[in-house]
Amino acid sequence: MKTNIKQENGTTIISLSGRLDSNSAPLFEDELKAFLTSPERHLVFDFNDLDYISSAGLRVILNTAKTFKNGPFDFITCAMQDHVLEVFEISGFDTFITIHNSVNQSLSTLNAKQNV
């Protein structure tokens, strides 16, 4: 799995490509530690190029959501391929994790929230 990290409008966007599975999840979790120890901005996971997610990958998503749950910043996922979205729906993750259609929709939502 590959990740690309960028900052835009006070938000960290992490784009994932490939497979988030038992092999890549621990490495990704290590990469996330700096963002999760003390969140300083909103976090968006762009899943546009994510081909597969396993239960190990879902655990990373769950831990990320828990970190952001009671803080001042938001965690959003977006741009899921249909089969990845289906995993979120079957596991019930879509009931407590915000899922948008695109990065732009995610950023628009965050910008609107900040301007309220």
C-alpha cells in the first residue's frame, strides 16, 4: 500500500492506494501515530485508489475514529470504490464514520462547519 499526505485548507488529506490489509495495516498505523497522538487539524482519508480493506485495515480506521470522536477536529473518509464501501456498510462502520463522495465534498463540509 502507498500513501500520499498533503495539507489543504487546515486539513490533512491522506490518500491510500493498494491494499490495507494485515501486512500494510501495522505500517500505516505507525505512519499515523504523529497525526493521532495529538490531532492538530481535520483528517480526511481519500480511498479513491484503495482496492481492498481487511479487518486489520478496519481496525486502523476504528482507532482513528475513536481518536477524533471527542476532539475539536473531524475525521472523514471519502471517494470509496463500491466494494470498499460495501465492507464499511456490512461492518456497520458507515453508521459512525462520515463518508463523502469526494475530497472536495469533504473539504467543503469542513469549510462550511468552520464558517458557522
